[in-house]
Amino acid sequence: MKQTSFSKTLTKYFTEYLTISRNLSPNTISSYRDVFKLLLLFMQSEKKLSPERIEFEVLDQLTINLFLNWIEDVRKVSIETRNQRLAVLHSFFKFAQYERPDLMHQFQQILIMPKKKCQKKIVAYLSDAQLNALFKQPDIGTLAGRRDLSLIVFLYDSAARVQELVDLNVRDIRLDYPPRVVLTGKGRKTRQVPLMTKTAKLIEQYLNDQNLILPQYLDSPVFFNSRKERLTRAGITYILKKYANRTNGILEPTEISPHILRHTKAMHLLHSGVNIIYIRDYLGHVDISTTEIYARASDQMKRNALEKVVPNYSIREPMPWEADAGLLQWLSDLGKRTY
């Protein structure tokens, strides 16, 4: 069977461009791979084309748009996920231009496809009461309970992504003053994050409990299950929801996830007056616009608080300043020119 230009380019995109040129992490590459698995499924089910018969010529702007509509309508993905899928396709067709310059115009028609507009969600984060209730649930009288408390506190204090926690090794933690942790984030970029003194003491006790303080365990995972295997993303989420379920309704399992703890730490930094540039570096964001969602969430929180204490005025009622004749005159004179 003759190999198609599309299959050759796709193979080169994954085996050379993403892995070597961009040095993306295995998890990122897997998420890119899932986009093309969906695309092949779409072409087979909707276009009646098996993967080995797909050529670049059939992957035009119309087809890509139909694919995006299909994953949104049939696969029931969110608009945010649809836009992420489009971003992956943009990356691929930008690469494909160099492999098939004769189809550059067709590819550029795909590259100019805009993201679908969607309502920006307000960042969800835990209240102080919810966070404290979560911290109180693990039984510190047991080894498993101390592990879980260390995990929850560390996840909050470091604002680590869940995959960063999964990949964490003992050597990444520095307990000498000032205590800090080296996290490896998206694109395999590393950053140092400071830890609160209480967190460092808790982690030190946990490492001693597990005998991980010894030099031969420097490359061992910090958090692992009963089989000494790294905890998975699903396993960490399960632990959080298990303890949320024990808070007697203060925190619902649906309200907690590893990323919610990350959001909570970011909001606490913001409310403490930490510069948003420092928060960006703390979270490992590349673009400051990503970090600004916390500032917008804070503005929304202030607005909601004001709406609770400021009385509502109907159209027929005068606003407070309308009863002040002096203020009204000042406002009227403000726009007048003086000579």
C-alpha cells in the first residue's frame, strides 16, 4: 500500500517535530495525538474515508470546520476544548506548509480559522472554611493519613499542576532554608517555588516516615501508592474527593480538584497583594494574560460583594447624588468652557 503524503507528514510531525524540535513532554504529545485520533474517526464515520486513504487535498477549511462542529455537537466537548483542538491543528498545518508548499494556500485558509467565542468562566477556588475543612480530614495517626495531608498541603502551597505532582521526585525538594521545590511544568520548563515553613516541616516528617530522606531514594517519587508506584492523576483526584466527602457538606466532591487548589493558592497570593508578575512566575505561566484571569475573578468577587451591601434603586427613585443640589451644579458646570 502506497503511503500518503498526509501520513508521512503526520509521522514526521510526531516523531521529529514535537519530540525533537519542540521537546514536548509525553503527556503533551499524547494530547496532540488524541486530536488526530478524533480527526481520523471523523473522516471514517462522516466522510467514509479510512485512515490510509486520507490525502491532504480533502483536509480543507470546510472539512476542518465540520470536524470542529462534530466534536462539539456529537462528542459533546466544551467550546474551550474545541478551541484547544483547533490550536493543535494550527500547529500541524503550520508545520505541513514546509512539507507541502504546493498546498500552502489551502493550509493558510485553515491557519486563519479563528477560535470560537465563548463566555469566560469565573475562576473557581475554595473559601478559607472549605480549605481548612479539607486539611482537617486526613487521620494523621496513620501513615496513609500523613501522606494524604502532606499531599494536599503541598498541592495547595506549591500551586503545582497535578502532573507536576505526579512527576515529583525526592531530589526536587529542598528542605534547607529557604525551603523550596523544583517543579517541571509544561514544555519541560522548570521553576523554583518557595514553600511555607509549616509545609516544609510536614514534608520533612513525611519523607522521614517513608525513609525517603536517604540518599539512595533521591530519584524516587515523593508520593506513591501501596505498591510503591507513582500516584496517578486520577489517584490524586480520588484522594481529594474522598476527603471532601467527609466535610459534612462544607465542601462537595464536585467542588474539588487538583487545579482548584492551584486556583486557591493563586487567589490567596493576589489577595495578599503579591504582584501579578510574581504570581505568573509562581504558577509557571508563559503569558501574563493567563494569570490575569485571577485579577478578573477578584474584580468579580468585589462586584458581587458590593451588590450585596449597596441598596438597589428602581428607575423611579433618584440616585443618591441626585439629591445633592451642589453636586449636581458642579457636574453641570464641569463641561462648560471658561474664558
